[in-house]
Amino acid sequence: MMMQTLETTNVKEARRSRIAQFSGRAATLTVGGSSITGVVRAVKEDTTGDKPRWIVTVIEKPRRA
């Protein structure tokens, strides 16, 4: 398993990530044109900039061959 850290400014992606985290189910996130499917471990809001952004940590599910 591989852990990925993603950054998004999309409110809908952040909300979907938060819901997946609390329900414990896998989610497919699309950030920067790439999709990652896995279990969301953490969602942290960063308000230090002009626009709020979220740092999402995902444990990626292995792809089936």
C-alpha cells in the first residue's frame, strides 16, 4: 500500500474526502488531472493563504491486474 498526500482548493473534493474519511469507505479523488482511489486517512484545512486549501492523505488501493 502506498500513502499519497494531495492538495486541493476544491470545496466539493474536500467535503467528499471528509465524508469518505468518517464513513471509512474508499473514495476516488481527482486532483490535478490524476485520479487516486483509496481510503482517506486525514483531511486538514490550511487557511494560511488567500484561498483555503485542504491537504488530504490517502492510502491508495492497489490496482487489479
